[in-house]
Amino acid sequence: MGNLLLKMDKGKLFVISAPSGTGKTTIVKRLKKEIPSLKVIVTFTTRKPRPGEKDGVDYHFVSEKEFKNMIKEGKFVEWAVVYGNYYGTPKDQIIEGLKRGDKILCCVDTQGGMSIKKAFPFSILIGILPPSLKEQERRMRERGGVTEDEIKTRLEASKREMEILFKNYNFCIINKDIDETVKKVKEIILKGFSGIE
């Protein structure tokens, strides 16, 4: 991975992570609109599309066989199995964007965030937190498409993810108000901060 660090620092790499039901998808959609030059890396996944999701926009939806071939070919900077589905961040898109000097955004879980930081130590990690576990649970139920068992599993995973966010991320923002959260994240991206807040 050492070669990946060769003079790519003219671009900026940002990572957003958040426990399930915290609003990260909405935040990323808003950031794409408000910062037109921002390049959002589209994750590959084996999970089925949710209603309204578009292939190549929300995710690249692929079969498990295709995904495993991509792992063998070293196409991902990080990949993981989350709730039974594979998710992976394409390496080449990040490298090409950094060489061009782009501001790049990856939206991944905390495990993925830590892997990206390892590969690209200059990346800036932004954690989004729910106002409370109760509010997070409400958002999960509202979104639909998840069973009671899945909600329970995701809330348990959330506690572990929040520990990682607080311990390792450059910024942690509590998403009480979506407009305020987007404004804070936008400021970090536009100014390219990297300090611990």
C-alpha cells in the first residue's frame, strides 16, 4: 500500500461513518447537491436495492460471485460483510480522484473507515452520531425493511461503532438537526480541517 501515498495529497479524502439509522445517506445526498465538485465514491454491495435506490448512484449492486472476483483482483481499498451482505469501496476511483486533486468522500462503516485511514493516513474521518439510541431506533423503524431482530442487532452494533467514532475519528457530530449537521460537515470539507474537535 506504500505506493498509494505517492504525492496524492493535492486531493483531499474524507470519510463519513455513522451507525445505522443516523441519517448518513441523507447527509451525503445533501452534500452532493451543495458541493457540486465533491466526488462521492459509490460503494459496491451484494445486497438487494431498497425502493427508490438506483444502481450506480446509491450503490453498485453486484452478485456475490462478482464481488468475490473483485476481492481476488484487489479492487477494494476495504470490504466487509455487514448484516450478511458484502460492501466494498473501489480503490481505483479514490486514487484517480486524489491524483486529479479532487475532494473525495467515502461513506462507509467504522471498520471501513479505519481501513481507509490505514491505506490513506491523510484522510479526514467524520463520524455522525444519533441524538440518542431511542431516536435511532425510531428512524430505523420509520425507514422500514428491517425485522425486529435486525433492529436489535443494529442497535448493539451501534454502541460498538460509537466507541470507535469517539476514539479514532477526527470529528464527531451529533445529528440532532439535519440542516445544522450538513452545514458542519460542509464546513469541514470546504476548509479541509484535520484536527481533533
